Amino acid sequence: MKLLIVEDDKAFAATLVRRLTKHGFECQEMHQADETLHACHLFRPEYLILDMKLATENGLLLIKPIRSLLPNIRIVLLTGFASIATAVEAMQMGADDYLAKPVDTQMLLKALKGKDTDGDNVILSTDIENKPMSPERLEWEHINQVLSSNNGNVSETARQLGMHRRTLQRKLQRKPVVS
């Protein structure tokens, strides 16, 4: 089971390699977006763990080219900045699963193998329960949608939302409220 880990945090990538090697994966790690397609061509992985933020690059932009090169690869997107908007975007681009950091080994294995412990297909780990979102979560989702539509431009997003740039930056640094 060949696994390519694309993660710019070298210490975290090494931790993932150690954890997943123990579970039978043959791991290779990459730390830059521009090397990833070449590594996929040479290594021919069956599984891919892809960080959404790769230094100044957006990992989402790698999903379609990787999927074109390796149509049967299982792609799991990892992010420290989870939101419904990016989860939907990742799935539309071809990711198989989407997980928020930090992630435990069992959740990662389930996402990689595409099955839960009973052998049934995994429902997206970002599926939302049938309870309404908190106002804080709704605000966070809205901010991220506006930020995404502005291609990550914080100043323009702050202007459109009618708030000071520093206030927006503080709100973006907070982890989203789950419910």
C-alpha cells in the first residue's frame, strides 16, 4: 500500500510516516507543492494525504491534476482550517475525504481505507448533524466563504465584511466552533 504524504510541516510529516508505516503503508513524504506531481508519477501511490495549506500554495489545486494522473488514488485532505466551504470545494475537486487537524491514527486509517470499523463505507468526516449551527460557527463559515471568494485577500475581505483587518485576522485565527 503506497502512500504519499504531502505536508509542509516536516516534523508532522515524519510523525505521519512513522504512524502509518506501522500499519503497513509504504510511505514517501513531500514538502512542496511543485514536487508533488512528479513524485506521483514516479512513486505511483494508491493513497495520498494532502495538506490544504502548503507554505504559500493551496493544496486544493493539486487534487485535479493528481486525480487525472492517478484516477484510482484515494485522496485525503488534511487541514488546520476546516470549514464547510473548503470541505465542499475539496470534494467537488475530487478528494475522497476531508479531515481537520489534529487527527488521530484511527480516524486517518478509516479515511484512507474508506471504511469504518464495521467495513461499511465511511460517511464524510465533515458530515453535519441535524442540529443548527451556533451563531459563532455561522459567522466563521460566512467569513471563510467571503475570504475564499477574495482568493485569500484579508484586506478586501475585511472591507467587504465592514470590519477592521485586525479584527478579521483574530477571528480567522480562532478554531471554528463545532456546533
